[in-house]
Amino acid sequence: MKKFLAGTLATVLAVGGLAVATATPASAHTPRISPTCTELSVDLTQYAQQGNTVTVTIDDEVVEESEFGRSFRGTYAIPDPAVASEWEVDIVASDDRRGKRGWTRTESGTTTPCVDETAPDTGKEVGLYVYKKLDPAEPPSWENSGRQTLIEHRPGSEWFTELPGDLPTFVCGPGWAAQQDIVHQDGSFTWPEFLEYPHVTLGSALLDWRHHDLDQLVAVPDCESDEVRLAPAPEPRAIDVCGTEDDRIIAEDTEDYTYTTEQQDDGTVTVRVSARPGAEFPEDAETEWSFEMTDEACADDVAPAIPEPPFVVDLCGMDEDGFWLPEDSAEFTYDVTDDTLVAYPAAGMTFGEDLDGYVVSEDGTYATFALADDLFTDEPCDLVPGDIGAVCVGDVPFLGYEIFLPEGAWTDEENPLTITFEHPTGGEDYVVEGLPLAGDLLWPGASDVEPLQWPGWERLEDGSYVETDENFAWTRAGVTVHFEVNPDYSTSIEYPEPTADCANPLLTDDPAVPVSSDGGETPGLAATGTTVTVVAVVAAFLLLGGIALVVMVRRRARV
């Protein structure tokens, strides 16, 4: 599911780094790897016609090592279904052996053991919570417990003897404890993310429990800083739906604060916010709110209205697509749950006709809008080429180039470009990373400092040159050059003709009279393809800077 880019239309769309550069390139290569407690299934489809390889390893034993064509399928038994097994699938795509396009990849994981339904602990689960003691000098107990945070839960009734996974970042310093609980699990029990004495408990499902210091499970790190973060807690929102009990409070926990709600006898809902360790409320900050939930019947005389749909952000590529969600208004309040936008009408309002994607519930109390993948085109991103060709600066060959990002894409990296000279027969490519979007790149095998070098030539100890099949000679017969900032572009580049000034070393018996390889006098500067002088290269950089500035300003203006 696509990520939600903002809470409201007024929220700024925050995209770090390269908006499309982080997207996985669109590809027909489709790996499907399905582990269960008894077997591992590998299904690879739509690969290159030949030369692909796959290696399957289970518990450090290679169970498959094969070369395949367009597709491959295999199923492998897990040695002991009652225990977890580690597996790894290494895929090498013949058309992406260096892994630049994401088709050559390694997938790995751990299977979940099969549950023995006849075991005596079937129907039980144990959960682990951590909390800061209210009084660090007193033993851990429910009464000495601050707000508890769920770390993990698992089937059975065996207590945790070590911490599963990493500690939350806010757990540091002395005074931390753990509570472990065993509950009856019949499929209906859900572990609360937080527990807080005395408002939130596990109720009748609780079978057994224990409290102990957290350092019995893990070494609690020291806090990196004694500095206290001061930030106002976000104010919660209340949704009071007429004629229904589907009222709700919207209050999301943050890095610094957590919320609890309590229903009063008169129907009022009280929301309290607590600071996490390392955070404090600013002076006079509001920490408690009360909301009256009326549950009044919906009026017969209501005004029809249409809720606002989400604004679809459909960039090229995939990962940065998303939505701007509408703001609450006098007519509707909005919430998001399970990839669905929900609109609730205010008192005296109802839904009009032609809801443009919304579907009204059977009782008419709310309408839903599915935030589905089919709202996005997922068009692939392609770089936009400018002038690209062989360039001579003095008597040295360069690749002169300029590349533009597609519309809607931007980058805050100064040098995001990778250029690859692709070997025509499957040998090692020549790759240069960290380049600007325009400039000139020294041709593979060439040197612009003494002693000068040229691809396909070798300089001997006496200073003379002889032709060779080495030193990137394969770039002289026309070479495909690939430009990549994740959106990419490829083109064929011709090396300068042998008669050009920079194509070969100058061969002469008299150093005072340099001549080109065809025996003529050497001109001042010549090249085939695109000839770019130093002034032109500088101009290209200036032009690129102006374009990048305009794109970023337009981008921020749209946000």
C-alpha cells in the first residue's frame, strides 16, 4: 500500500533525498519466495532467456544450485518443522549481474515453527512489557509501574529469558523493569500496545504474571544525553457521530508523548498525555482534554454535502506515490484506518449524491474511500538526455554529457549520477559513480596527465606506443553508455575517428614536429561526435544549476 504523505491538505509533502531515485526500477523479473513451517517454495518468472542462476540454502546447507532460463520453480522441505529454520535464496539475473537494477538479489529469512495443537500450552500466549518504575528505589510491581510498552508476545507459557530484538530508543538509564503476562488465547484476545495502571489491564484473559528488573533480560544502555526535549504534545481530536456509538478519539503517540483515554459515567471522554523518558512538557502545556460524546439521534432535516476526496500524488516510479488527505471542516471530519479514508458528517449534515469514489455505509453514518494501488499509474521514470557524445579537450578524449531528471523528480544530492560503459561481450563494465548531471568524464583508458594514454594503446618504457587489445580497447568500436539516477537512460557512443586529434597517440620521429597517426600535421583541436570546449562545459554547468533551482522552487511551491 502506498504511504500517506500528509495528515491534511495543508501538511507539507515531505520527501527526503531523491523522490524517484529511491524507487525500485520497474521490471518484469518476478521472484516469489514463500516459506512455511514445513517447506520453502521458490517461483521465479519472466527472467532473461538464459544464463540466470539460483542457489537455495536452508540451515547452512545448499539444497539447490541451478542455472535457469525464463522461469524456475522449486519446493524444499524444512528439516524440522517444529523449530525455526534459516533460509536464503540467491538469484543472479544474467542481464543484471552487478545488481544495479535490483534483479540480482538475495532474499533470506527464518521460518515460523509449526504449532503442535496437542501440546498442553496450546491456547496460551506470553507477552513482554517494559516500563520505567515510578520509584527507582522500590521493587518492580504493578503499583510502581509507569506506562508499559509492549515489546513482544508469542505462543506458549514459557517466560522470556532474553530480550527479543532491540530495545526501544527511549529505554535508557536506571530504573527500568519488565512485566511478563500469560493469557488465555482463543483467537479473540488482542495484546494492547500499552498498559497503564489502573486504567488499562488484560482483564479476565490474564492467567499468570511476573515483574522483574529489565537488566535480567538485557543490559540497559546509559542515556546518551541528559538534555531534555521540550515540545508541545499534539492536541487530540474527537469524532462525535450522530445516532451511533461509533465515536472515536484520534490521538497518535509520538516519539516524546503517549496518550490514554478514559470514559466517564456521564459520557465524557478524558484524554491524558504522558511524556516519555527524555521529554518534558513546556511550561503551561495542556496535558488533559475532555470531550462530550452526545450520541444524539440524527436530525430528520439534514443538508446534503459531498466529502472531499484525497489528492492523489502520482509521481513516476512507485515508492513515492501517496495521498494528501483532506482537512476536517464544518461538514465532515476525516480519519484513516486500514488503508481507507473515512468521512463522518457533522450534526445536521448527510451525504449527497455522486460521491466521487466514496461509498456510504448501510446505516448512512459514514462513507469510505479506498486508498488503493490502482489510483496510481506507476509509469516508469526515464532520464531526459541533452547533448551526449565524444569530446576532445586538447588531445585527450572525454565523454561530454548532460542529463535532466524527469518531470516530478528532484534530488538534493550534488552528484547523484552513475555512468556505466557496458562491455559488449559480457566482460567487466567500466562504472563511475558520484557524478554531476552534466560535465565531461575522462574516457576509459585515457589519461589527461603525463604520460598521456589512449584506449587500445600501450606506452612502452622508451616512450613509444603500440596498439593493444587491452586498456579498454573495446570502447573504440562503439559502446553503449548507461546513465542512472535510478531513472535511467542508455545510448550508443562512437569513439572519435582514428584521424581525430585525440583518438590515438601522436607518432613521430621528431618530437619538435608532432603529427597525427595519418601523417598530417596536428590541428589545434578536433573531434568527432559532440565537440565541447571548456567554455561550453562551464556553460552547461551554469545552465544545469539554473534548471535545478527552477525545478526545486516549483517543487516546493507545489507542496
